[in-house]
Amino acid sequence: MSGANRNYIGFFRGTGAAQTITEAGFRPRKVKVTHLGDGSTVELVDGEEAVAADAGGLLTPDDGSAKSFLSAAAGLTITDSGFTVGTSAACNESGEAFRFEVQD
């Protein structure tokens, strides 16, 4: 981690297939992806994968239904230069727009 806090906000279009987002160019401590169509969010903090079996992030549906954890394959994975979004429609629905926020 660097001494200064870095934040980056960007957008991507979902493909339904895993894709890596590297626009920020640094390893984030926290990633939040918002589905712009339905308002649901998926959030992951670096290190959660070491303590949780389903470590692809916490899904918060916009419809008020219960929060749940996604697997790494379906949700988010933090990388050295950004993050990977998995196959869940909550964070990578084909053709839909998504906003992401990363922090270190």
C-alpha cells in the first residue's frame, strides 16, 4: 500500500464473461461495483478471500432482499493493477453499464 490514499472511479460495460479492469493501475484495498440498471452493488475488501469461503464480494440487491456473498468466480477478485469481475449478472451482466470505485 502506498502512503497516499488513491481513489479511482470508472465505468465498464458487462460481457457476462470474466473480464479484468485495470484502468486504475494500482492494487486496490477496496472495490465497489454498482449495476447502473438495477442499483445493486458488489463490494470486496482485499484480504476477505483469506477468511471467507465465498470471497467474491458482498452483494447488496437494490430490491431490499437479503445480502449475500458471491463466489470469486461469480463476483470480484482484486489484482495487482485493478480487479476482475466474474460471471454474475450483479457485477457483469452482458450489455449493461456498471460504475466502479476503487481505493487503496
